[in-house]
Amino acid sequence: MNTIQTSDKLSVVEKIGYSLGDLAANLIFQTLVTFLAFFYTDVFRISPGSAQFIMGTVGLIGAFVFTPIMGLIADRTKTRWGKFRPWLLWTAVPFGVFALLAFSTPNLGEEQKEIYAFVTYLLLLAVYAANNLPYAALSGVLTGSMTDRNSLSSYRFVAVMFAQFVIQVLLLPLVLILGHGDKAQGFHNAMMLFSITGVAFFLIAFAVTKERILPIVEETTSVAQDIRDLINNIPWIIMLLVTVLLFITLALKGGSYIYFFKYYLNEPALSAFLNDIGFNHFIGGLNSTLQAIGLTEFKWPDDAPTSAFGLFNGCGILMMIVGIGFSKKLADRFGKRNTFAIALFISTLFIFAFRFFPNNAIGLCFISQTLHGFFYGITIPLLWAMIADVADYSEWKNNRRATAIIFSAMLMGLKLGLTVGGSSVAGILKLYHYNADLAVQAPDTVEGIRMSVSIYASIPFFVACALLFLYKINKPMETQIETELKARRAAVGK
């Protein structure tokens, strides 16, 4: 498809408005990555084996059915609002409803619980595909400027980090606060809050954005042609594999940390660490302030693993945000590929290091998490910017643009990685004989949890680093593609 573009320049309002869509989606997505296995095994009380089956089966349906179908539909959508924007409007409310249902705990028998979990997760992933794929593809048609696209990526992933901070740092305390100690009720109330917020943010993202990369001549390409273009696009294949590997690690370590804090790290050592760094004093002052103004229901829970888990995630997320701040300058100077590969490799070393920490080395765990967060943060805006570059590469090479199918393929990779990593959490728990009814797990179970957050989690990242050196869109080629596409579009638009 030939394309033309209007002014490339994005306003700050549009960048912020677009990024709110990421914030909304990630309030749910980060909950899935971090807490779905825990919610199924320890809150809804589904066995690890059943949780693995639900997460694995539904995740594969989402990756290989919902996502490619949605890619084909989105590329062929024609409305007065554009191809991709209207999907934010159409899916906002269903997204909120299905997210709430997926984290509700009706009083059912064991088999009925499994059916309910399967159906609600299936509905959530269906609406997630209909919402998030067009949203991701929208970034490829907001602007044709790679520099402005890098800037947009930085805005949106600051929003992602904010959502991640809310979920990984505050959700578990919020669950205990909003549920008055009842985790099931707490998850329901917290997800109600996130669902309402998400609907509002999706509507804002729809209202303030504009599709600028517009078709000049509407061409209807066959699905077979789209697939041939993808198969012959080597950078796309590499980025697809990298995306799968990244999200295997993110889901595996993200879903395992809560068990790591609950069952491996020494609770007295956690308490002493929180006291030594002044965290307990800070929380005591916060609780006193809240009670003084009448908010007696919002007392921070007195639980060392919960507090340490939130603080641990918070340190990593804050340093990821710092890393994001370095991303654009490094990418502009050295190219996205080189910056991504080197920063990812260094960040992986600090995941691997968790294998060697004794259960009372709380400070070392926090230092490693902080350094991992900084270097991984550098890579965060680059992933989707590189995928948008792959769409430009396809147009540059084939004189046709199929943005949504390229992004849909990447989201297939994301969901496949999330499925493999997330279901692996439950699978490893089953393999190492995890029992949610035990306050203290068997040594073999604890060893499996340690391996999940270190060795198992680091392997996919290391493989992704190796693959990135086969990705040929380096800094000179980025410049060449951008320059030649601008010239083509200007010539066609005359």
C-alpha cells in the first residue's frame, strides 16, 4: 500500500494522551504477568496443574487465534476515525468488564472454578487483542519520523512503568487494605478501581490522537501476500523471536518473585532490612497520618514479605524509568540495535546473580534488582520503536505497508512469551510439588522457586542478546530507510 503523511510533528498533549492507553492496558497486563499464577493458586484456590493448563491453553488461543485475526481485521478497517483509533473506543468498556470478571472469585466447586477461570481469561485475552493490537499499530501511523517515534516510545513507556509501579509495588498492599485482609475481596475491589480508570484513559487516547500516515491509493492485498512479505522480512523474524524470549523471562521472573519473597527469603532478615533502611519508620508515619485524617481503613499491612516485595519491585521500576531517560540519546548515537543488545546483556547478568544469594542476603537482592532495572530500562522504549522500524523496512522493501499485521505478529510473540513464561510459573510449582496450604514449602519446592527467578529466567534473555546481532537494521540503515521513504511519500503526494 502506498502511503502519504501529513505533518510528522506530535504535540506533547498527543504524546501524553496516547501514552495513557499504555497505562490503562498495563494496569491489567502487569497484573496478569505478576499475579495471575498467584491469584489462581493462592486466592481462587485452583491447583497448580489446572492453573498451568488454563494459562497455557488460553494464552495459545490468544496468541495464535485472536491476534492474527485481529491483525487482518485492523489493517482492513475503514472509518472516518482511521484504521486503528476506533478500536480504542469500541473496546474500552468490554476491556474493563472482562478484567473485573477475570479477577473475581465466585463461590464455586473445583471444576466450576476451572471453567469460570478458563472462560473469563479467554474473554479478557480476546478483548485485549482487539484493543491492544490496533493501539500498538497506531504508533506506526501517528508519525513517520523515527526521531519523534523514539520520543513517543519514551512517553508511552514512562506510562508503562507507572502502571508497573502501581501493580508491582502497591497492588498487594491494596488488596489487603481494600479487602480488609480478605485477598479475594481485595482483588475484586482493586480491579474495579483499575477497570474504571482504564476505560477513561482509553477514551482519552482515542480523543487526542490522529492517524497521519494515510493511504493514497487503497490496495487490497491478499493474506497470502502479507504472509509472504513477513516470511521474507528477516528483521521481522528476528524481532519476533526476541519478543517471545523477552516476555518468557518477564512473565517467569515476574510471576515467581512473590513466591521467592514468601517462601525463600528469611522473614526476620526482611524485617531487619526494612527497619535498617528506615522503611518501617516511614510506613509508621504514613499510617499515623492516614489515621489522623480519618482514613483508618488504609493502614499499610504489617507484613514484612509484602512490604519488601513491593519495595523490591519499586526499586527496580524507578531505575527502569531512569534507564528509559538514557534510551533515546544512546539510540540516536549508537543505533537501536547496538544499544538494545548491550543493555539487555548487562541486565541479564543481574538476573543470573540471584542464583547465588543466600536467603538472608536481602541487600544484595535489592542491589541486583536495582542494577537490572537500570540496564533493562534502556531497552524498554526500543522494542516497539524497532518493531515500527520493521514496518518501515517492509514498506521500503516491498512498496506496501501492512502495519497491523506486523504488529499483530509481534503481539503474537508477546502473548506466546507471556503464555510460556506465565504457565511455566505454575508448571514449575507443580513440578517441584508446591502446596498452597503449607506455610513452609519443602526444600525441593524452594529450590524450584530460586531457579525460576535466576537460571530459568536468564536463559531467554541471553538467547535474545545473541539474536540481536543478526538484526541488520543498524544506525546507517535506519537513516537510509527514513530518508528514502520520506522522498517516496513526498513524490507521490505532489
